[in-house]
Amino acid sequence: IIDRALAEIKNADLAVLEDIKTRYLGKNGVLTQILKSLLQYSIEDKRIIGLETNGAKDIIVSEIEKRKKSLKKVLLDEKMHKEKLDYSPSFYFPFSKGSFHPVVQTIKNISSVFKLLGFSIVEGPEIETDWYNFEALNIPESHPSRDAQDTFYIEGMKNLLRTHTSPVQIHVMEKQNPPVKVIVPGRVYRNEASDASHSSTFHQIEGFEVDENISFVDLKAVLINFIHQFFGSELGVRFRPSHFQFTEPSAEVDIQCFFCNCGGCRICKNSGWIEVLGCGMVHPDVLKTVNYDSEKYTGYAFGMGVERITMLKYGIDDIRLLYENDLRFLKQF
Ligand code: PHE
């Protein structure tokens, strides 16, 4: 029986192996039949036949397993050979390098101009308390400008996503005594619907200097210098009176429209001027809040929207283009 089984096993495939198993070891298999017939034999014969049969069973089982294993290995090898991974490149050299997003490029360009003007760069947290974002900047709870900055509150009313980079003024002045001269690029958030010129997430660059004898002239000099370096040296600049709670006096800065030159286009709304930033002299109350001697020190501050400036610089007419990450758009910068 063993010889016959082994001969069959030798050339069997997986299906035949199953068949052999059934025929020899199954419920009605040859060896099972023998074991079932043991009843009719004497105790001594039972022992001998039983031993022989179980021995045969063991041999057949192990030979079947061996054959199975080697069959499986052959199949696997075949499969591995057929499905060999193709490591050859499916793209062509030279492939294009990544590049900075236009908003990041603008932040870098603006920062490098201000670095030359003696400013250092700092950053602050995007999650703020009500105190840093509003109170310390002289914006009391009931003040309407809080509505204008539609705020994303988190964890009740205590924490919020900063609506501007101005709270970093407070952080810096808390940590450092005058003179301070820093710019602060960063992301800010406002709870408002997005359209071609608004986004609930955007970027600002804050700048401020506090020292002895700082006047509005210093503010004008720094901003005009920046605008001429960034937008063009011939450009007209005008300071228009405005209002911010944390600066006094306050102004908004316009640049001559370089899209039309004659006051006749959509971008400047036919006025010939484009607003680029807000600024003013740091309010004495703000200086007092951070325990600066407001008799001894004065300062100026300004803040600009990075997306807005990027759009002006490159003539982009929809802010949403800056967030879609469409490579056809991004590759132009
Ligand atoms: N924080 C102001 C805003 O977001 C801009 C600003 C900054 C104005 C600093 C004056 C001084 O609109």
C-alpha cells in the first residue's frame, strides 16, 4: 500500500493529492477500512496490524505534505517570476522640481525687504485668547470692530483663532524691552463667506517698531521705502486717515494703480489708487498694557494682507486660485 501511495504522490498535482488523501486516509479510505476491520482479529494481530497501518498512515501523510510544499514553492516561484516588479523609471528625466507657493514667495520677498530695513522676523500662536486678540489691543468687548473681525471661537468664548497678527505685538513687547523692531508673518482666520476677494483663512504681515523718538515720519519712511522696493520705485504712495483701536493716529496706505495709470480700471475701481495696508502710531494704552513707559517710548505699527499683495503684484483676480493648488496655476510662479 505504501509503495503504491508513494508512487502516486510522486507526480501528483495539488488536486490529485487531495484525491489520494481521500482514497487512502478518508472515511472510506484503504487504511481506514483496515483499521475498521481490526475487530475481527486477535489482540496480538490487532496490535501488529494497527501499528503497521498507523505507521503507513504517518508515512503517507508526511509524503503528501512534502509534495504539497514543493508544489506550492514551484507555483510561488513561477508567480514571482511572472509578476516580477518593474523597477525601470516610468517618467523621464529631468523631472520638474517643486517650488514655493506664491503666498510663501510673497512672504519671503516682503520679509527680505524689511530685513534690509533692520527688522527681525518673529512668529506667534494662531490660537489666541480673547485678551491678546482684542482686550490688550484696546478693543473692548462691546466694540463694533469685533463684529467686523467675525471671529472663530473655540472652547466657548475663551480661546479663538486669531483674526489678525496684531496680538503678536503684545507677545513681543511682553517678552522684550524697547527697542523692538520686528515683522510678523502668519496665518489669520475670519468667520466669513469666501468669494473672489475673501477667504476665511489668509495671511498677514505685521510690523512694528518701538523706541525713543519714533514718530509718524519713521512710519512713512519705512513704508514708502518698502513699497518702492517691492512694487516699484516710481510708484505714488498716499496715507489716508483711518481708524484702528490700537493705533492713534491711524492711516490706510494706498499706492498708485499700476494696472491703468489713468484712474480707469476695475482693480482701483476707477479711483487710480489701491489700498495696500493699515498702520498708525501704537496707542499709548497698548504700551501701558505691556508696562512700557508711554512717556518715554513711542512706536508705529502696520499690517498687510499677503494674499491681497500677491494678487496685486501678479494681477490675480480671484483669491480662491491661491488655495486650489492647481499645478497649471502654481507653475506660473
Ligand atoms: N490688524 C489690522 C487689521 O487686521 C491691521 C493693522 C495692523 C492696523 C497694525 C494698524 C496697525 O486690519
